[in-house]
Amino acid sequence: VYIKTEILKAMRELSSFDENFLFSIMEKEDLYLKKDALAILMRDIDARIKAAKLLLDIPDFWGMKNKMILENISLVQENGLKEAADFLIPLSKNLFFWKSRVRRKAREVLGEWNV
């Protein structure tokens, strides 16, 4: 984790970045590293869309991944990743009671963004 943190610090200073490395962090690592990786990916519009999809387009019918989805919604919100709106809209409309926290959080973010 320490080495990845140092690599992310170095990438923040560079004009280019290793998209594959950053997306591998977005897929597997803890929230802190995801936050740093997303901040770097925010520089590129295509990477922003891909990151939004990776963070929010998660199959989860039974709500087993609610915690991860809630963390990812917060991450999207903190970074102002408005490209995620297309993925938040379906989450905001999910009517299953076990998805109510996800639904409320998605609606909160969409409301902040006036979507």
C-alpha cells in the first residue's frame, strides 16, 4: 500500500498517467487509494466516464454490495464526478427496500447536481 501511495503522489505531479495502473487501484484497493486514483483520472474526460462506470455500474440485485456502492457514491460526490449521473439515476430509482440507503444517497447526489 505504501508503494502505491508513493506512486500516486508522483503521478499527481506528472502531466501523463498510467490509466491501467489507476484502474487496477480503482477495482481492488481501499477507499483512500481509490480517492487518490480518481483525483488523477479526473483530468481526462474518457477516464472520468470509465471510472464512473467502474464505481457505480455494479450488479447487486440482493444488496450484498450496498456498502461498497455507498462508498463509491460518496467518492463520486466528493470528486464532483458529474459524468456519474447516468449511473446514479438507476440507483436512485431502485425500489427494493434493501437498497433504500443506496437509493437515498444517489438521490442526494443527483439533487446536489440538479439532475
